[in-house]
Amino acid sequence: MQAIRCVNYGAPSTLTLEDLPDPAPGRGQVVIETEAAGLGYVDALLVAGLYQVKTPLPFTPGSEVAGKVVALGEDAPAALMGKRVMALSPVGALAEKIALPAATCIPVPAIMSAEAAAGFIVSYCTALYGFETCGHLKPGETVLVLGAAGGVGMAAIDVAKAMGATVVAAASTEEKRKAAVARGADFAIDYTAPDWRKTLEPLTGRRDVDLVYDPVGGDMSETAFRCLAPGGRHLVVGFAAGDIPRIPLNLPLLKRSSIVGVDWGGYVRADPAANIPLLRTLTDWASEGRINPEPSASFPLAQAPSVLQRLLDRESIGKPVIHFRQ
């Protein structure tokens, strides 16, 4: 089988396409014939050796996979054979086949393509967990999404709209803002412009926003927090800008607003069963057409290094997905 390999940490351009033996399933495992693999910013950081935890070399990048089960290990459920599934793995998705525990495999709804499934679990579960469990989003509230044109931001727009919110998308270029509106955002603003907070006033009827969804961090976070109405919630999702913001604690006091961490990964590690209702809700919404997780574009395996570089440079729009079809 073919796989993308990281032999040394560095620029994604140094990744190689290699022929490897097909994996054999261990006890309780299945082998998935990969149809699509989702990529994220963390995958690019791992390749560059910039993530907080370094993956031992050599390794195959990619953590989100969708495909068909083609082999079963001992004690793996026979009912999975031939089924379309999606799953998470620390690494290994950028390969034509991957062996994973059967317990991590989630059936893919018939209406969902492999490309949609490959980019679904992390970004959509994080958004629903953030809005529902952490942010207590109510229909009719207004959400400001930072980094709205990235994969995480696009999922947040989709989920927030499904929950009945008004969404203001914040993105750095006109192309990205148009993409966010096409995804369903009600308004889009340039949060790199001076005094960008003032552009919110005519959009929100001169009232502040109820929630901020923040996967960016850096200099944007404090200004975004100042956009919150009393009782507002600032959801901390990540720090794609690279810098961890230091919001003065007098602001939550004076604005009577909250800063809430959204660590979906930690949530499900502490209680794996807690993710079941999230996934059930999301797959139901996808089947009903309430959300649309289809990616705007997908790329062949050979282009994975350039896709990872665009993620590292924060030039990517939407969730990038690698397809394995001929």
C-alpha cells in the first residue's frame, strides 16, 4: 500500500510517498481501506515538530479517516465487515489502509460521503460540545466565530446555525469571508482591520454578541471578549495564532461574562460514552440536512504535503480532505 511518511521533522515538502506492507489487524482491531482522510492544523504541527508532544519518527501523518472495513482481527465484531466507518487515530490516516480498534469505528450515515465523514468527528463534535455543553447556546442568540474560514470555524458556523443562532463570521481576507457566508454565516467581518469591533454594531442592532467561538487566540481574543454582552460566554477552543492571550480578569468582572474552555478531547478521554449523544445528534442532523459537512474541495494523496503546508501557513479554507479514489 502507499502512504505518506514523515522521516524527519520539518517542512511538509520533505514528506515522502512510500510503499509499505498492508497492516494486519490485531485482537479487537479492524483494517480500514481508506477512502478519505481529514487533515487539521495539529497534523501540520506534528510534521513540523512544533506540537507540544512529538510523535516518534518515522510516522504516517493524519488523524481522521473514513473508509470500508476489509479485515477483522480476533474478537472484532463480525457485523463491521464491509461497513463504511469513520474513526480517529493519533497518526496513520494518510495511508491506503490502516488498522484501528473496532471500538473506535463509527458507522457513516448513508447520506454522508467519505470526504464529509473524514473531516467530521473532531471539528463537529468540538462545535456541538462547545455550544451545547460549555456555552449553553440558545436559539436567537448571536455568535461571533473567529477564524471562521478554517475547518474548525466552518463547522462552528454550521452547528450554530443548526441550533438557531445568528452567526457573525470573522476572517482575514475577502475570499475567506465569502466562503464563511456561503457556509451559512449571516454576516462576515474583517477582524484584521483597525477598530473592527465597531463593525459589529450595525450587524447586531447595536448590542453585543452572546458567544465568541475562539480557535485563534493571540491579539484577537481580548477584543473579541470586549464584544460580549453581559452574561456572554467566550469559548476558548485553541490558539491557531500561536500566542496564548492574556485577558485581564477585570473584564469578566465588569462585563459579567465568562471565559470557558472547550476541550472536547479531554471531555471524551475522561468519559468516552459522553461522546455518543453528540455523535447521534450530529449524524441525525446530517441525515436531516440540518448541517452540511461536505468539504469544499478534496485532494489526491500526492498533494497531501502541499495541503499540510497551507494549513501551517493558515492559508487553507474549510476542512481539507485527502481522497483515495482513482
